[in-house]
Amino acid sequence: MIKLQKKALLSLGLLLTCMNAIAIDFTTSGEGNTYNLEKLSLIERSGVSKNGDQYVIDGTITIAGTDSFKIDEGVIVEFCDGAELILQGPADLRAMNSRTRLTRHDDISYCYGINVQSPAMIEVANLDFEYVGLRGNTSVGMNVRNCSFTRHNGNASGALFLGGSGAVFQVEGCHFEFCQKAAIGGAANYFCPVTINNCSFVKNSQANGNIPQLNLTSASDITISNCTVEGDSTLNMVGGIAISNFYGYDGQHVKISGCTIRDNRYGITTLGVMDVRITDNMIINNHFETNPNNGGSGISLYDPYMKQRAYIAGNHIEKNLWGITVIGCGYVDLGTLTAWDADTDYSPGNNVFKDNGFEGALYDLYNNSTNPIFAQGNIWNVDIQDEEHIEEVIFHKHDNEALGEVFFMPAGNPDGIVSPQRHQQSDGTIYHITGLKARANGALPHGIYIINGKKVVK
């Protein structure tokens, strides 16, 4: 006990300086104890010192897997150069009564922050990370609520790093700003389900590499809702949201809804096999790519495996270099009014396109695939919503015989988008559900067809 008191008194005299020329590596005893920073600061050569309500972490401090950790509330935690707090056991990272700030010790400290390696679900709340990050190298996952991440130094692929394939993450009510790399990211081979709700992302990926603000690997379920993703107009390499599946695995589901995505290199891009629902978003002013051949889409869908399926409805897509671009993919539904069935999940359209293009040309929808696309019930960037005028803002089979056809009639009502039931095709033309015209005479092979605006199963 005397030794602990002497250590505490010595800590007060450190005046928040890093303790050692060579940083300490310290691991707790593993005897089933619960630690916090206060308790660690009383242990000689723990690497944690204290002065008032401020703590300094100098070195790699590991809470053993059979011990646990509870974050101190209402304090400031400073990390020295190379410092990291590793949590291998259960942990409670909630500052429920008073927020805790985690930051670097000085302006030359390049430090890591907190690395969660626990086999248990970890709760994180009301923490403010500045220059340091939170790594979720866990096999189970984390719930992160009401936290902020600012000016992360880029020592991981995201200020909030999603690690441990299969671990489930929830991120709610958090703010990310001026981070050097992505706000949220992970490794390409980590398939982590994540729900991101009511968060704001502002001017992240400041290093201006080819890294978007949200850089996610697709998983069984990814949901991004009610978020703001605002870019930096001085950066030409930083996209808004990118979700990728480089391994071609099936069963990946992505939902992006109710978000405002603006002022980025591009808005949303999906790469690889996945089922995607993009609904009710404001996707505006994502045009800071200097070469239109390399990006600048409000929404870009790409899948060389030709398996990606996309449902897109109710989005406002304005002032991007390209409105929507489709490259590869299996089936893309931007509005299938002629196949409307109350029991079937067809997009009603209701997408609004405005001022998408560059160098005097308008590109609301660019079908750079060989597949047909239904895109009915939308408002296009033309004065008259008829076939002749809409053709001017869509690139497809009409412009290049090698490409798939876009079926965009009937369009929506510019005075108020009407319900899908009011738009029915009645000219007698028969379409297969893929959009390909079927022969009107003779027996039809087995399949789903649209005949006089109704779905018919043969």
C-alpha cells in the first residue's frame, strides 16, 4: 500500500509528461480484476500516470483477457507517441454521466488509441476521440453511441475500424470530422455486419487518397440510414460511401436510406455481388472528380460478376457529373411500374434527376452494361417528360447497340410523383420481366411477362 501511495504522489509531479525514454509494455495480472485508469495509475510502471482529471498513457497497456476494464468518466486521456490501450477482456466504455476525451499528448505524438480485442460485445458511449481512434478487432462486435471522432491521424483504415470477420457493429448518433482516412473502414477480407444510423460525416479522408468517407466491405447486412455525408470541395479523390465485395460472396445485403450525401468526389458506389436498396436519399453536388471517366456519379453500380441486384427509389440526384451509372450488374430496378404488383417488390421509381452532367452534356442515367434496365416513374432533367426528350439524358441501347435498353416510359409527373398504380402500359406489348420484348404471337416459354401492364406468370 505504501508503494502505491508513493507512486500516486510521484504521478502528481509528472505534470502530464511522458514517463519514459522507452515506452512501457504493461499487461495486467489476469487474476480476474477490474481496472480503470485510476487504478492503473497507482501501479508502478503501468504506463499510466495522473494529474487531476487528466491521465497520460505511455506505451502499450494491455488488459488481459481474464481481467476487465471500465472507462473513467469526465476525464481527459492523453496518449504518448506510439501509445495504445488494448482490451483483451470484457470492457465497459460508456461515460454515462460525463463525457471523456481521448487525445494525443502533444502535437508530435502519433498514437493509436483504444484497441478492442474482447470476445464479448462492447458498449461504447459518450467518448470524444481526437487524433486517436477506436479499433474493433473483436470476434463479437461493438455498439458505439453518441461518440465523436475528429482529426484521426490515419494509423488505421478508419477512425472507427471494423475488424474481426462476422463481428456485428452498431454506430448511432456519432460525428466524424477531418479524419485523415475514412471515418469508418475495415479490411477487404473482414465481412462485418454494421448498422449506421443518425450519424454525421464531414470532410473526412483529408489525406486525399482514393479512400471514401465510409469505406465498407459488404456483409450479410449493412444499413446506413438518416446520415449526412458532407465532403470537402478542395479534395478531388474522396468519395462519399463505398461498399465493396472483392471476393464475389453471395448473401450480402446493403440498405442506404434517408441520407444526405453531398460535395464529394462521388456519392455512392457499390462494387461486386450484393443486393442493394438505395432509397429516399439526397445525393447532390458530388462532382469533384477532375476526370469524368474516373468517377463523379451520384450512384455508381459495378459488378463484373453480373450478380449485383439494385433497387433504387425516391432519391433526389442533382449536380453530379453522372446521375446514375451502371457497369455490369445482374438486375437494376429504378422503377418497374408496368410490372407493378402489390405482392412483389418492384421499385415505384420516384427518383428525381436534375442538372447531372458536364461540358454541356446531361447524363441522368448511363447504362454501360449489356442488361436492360427498368427506370419508369421518374422525373428526368427535361422540360417535357416524354420519350423524345428523356432520350436526351439517358445513354443506352439507343446510343450504342452493344448496351442494354433502358425502359423509362411512363415517366413520373413533375407536378407531383404519382403512385405506381396509376401508370399502366396498355399498348399490348409483351415484355419479359428482364425488359426484353417477347414475341406477341406464338406460345411463350416459361417465365414472368408484362402483358397490358400486368404481371403474368407462364
